[in-house]
Amino acid sequence: MLPGPDPTGPARPGQSPSLFPLCAPPAPKGLPVLRCELRLKTPLFIAQTAIRNHTGLIARTALAMPAAPFGSAAWQLPALVSYLHRLSQDDEDPSPEAWRAHTERQSSPVPRPRIRYQGDGLHDTDAVCVLDIRLGPRGWPAADLAVIEQEEGPCPFGRITHRHGAEAIAAYTAEELTAEHAALMDRARQHHNAHFVHLAGLAERAAQWADKVRAAAHFDAVRIQATHAHAPIHR
């Protein structure tokens, strides 16, 4: 059975528009405005994407948002996984326009980056989480992901995680969401806060959905390998 829609994606008719009372209002249209309104030095989440089409041409696009409260790999990777899954189902080439449209949808209960970003997130000192994404054409698109996380302060740290292929990216997304679910449940127990329980439930459902996408990508990869293995026999 194919996985259903991304649980962190648009709300269904009749569904509560958001489980997130902390969701930000619509984002300003430009990064300079964002930094001005938020008094500069705003920690940022950035998703920057290089997309190669079937002719080999590469187009680049980048979107940003404030890192708090949902600018993390766990909450933002489902958008990439659902895009990869949709491209596979529709047999479409990825494009910057389609990726931005997918990411910028206003109805998602989890805020997505919608601010056009002109710089290089890898060299932006305000960036605390950067998804560096590379996509290729058709089928389950060729996909490479680097997640760069950094944090300044008394105990600064930096971490880079690489994943190659839709199956590995979906598996990593499920792992991050599972960890987020556990952390939120701990906070719910500590603070007796039902809001954290709601968030934990969404993270859990999204992790289960990402694992179904992983299984679908794995199944297709095994089927393609089997087809290639049998091709010489029938020549």
C-alpha cells in the first residue's frame, strides 16, 4: 500500500487548521525584512536546493525561516520526503518552481520556509540548521542530502549528516521524528502540558508515514534491480 499524505502537510477538510498555537503568522516576503523585524541576529533555518534536469542543467533555489520553533531537520524533512514521493508517483522532473510551490503551501500545520534566500547558508553565521539538497530527474529522483547543524553559546557544537537516495533520506527523517517524539513526550511529562502531547503525536504519525515512504522506495529499488538482473537472460 502506498503511503498517504504527509501528516505535517495541508490540513484535510474538517480537520483543525493547526495543532500548533505557537505557529508564526505569514512570513515577510524578503530576508532583509525578516531580520529587520526580528531585530537582527535571528537564528535561521535554510533549505537550499540544487536541481538538475534531464539535460544536465542545474537550477538553484533557497528558502529560509526563523529557526524557532519548527526550523529543525525533524520538522522540515517531511516536506522533502513528500516531494520525492510525489515526483515518483507522478513521474515528473523536479524543478525550482514546483519545489517552492510544494514548500510554500500556507495550509501546513507546520510552518515551512517561504522567504526567498539569496545567500549561501553554509557561510551564514545566523544559520543554525541548513538542509543542502541536490535533486536529479525522474522516477525516485536522484537525491543527496546534507544536514548542517550548528549552535553557538557556552557549549557550541556542529554536526553534518549526509544521506544519499530517497530511501536513506526517508529513513533518516523517520529517525529524527522518532527522536523528536521521545523528547516531546519527556517535556510533556515534565511540564504536564497537553500541547507537547499534541506535537508528540504529530511527530509520531509523521515518523510512521516517513517509514512507509522508505519502504515504498526500497520496494521500487529492489524491483528495478531485479528487472536489470533478468534483462540479460531475455536478450
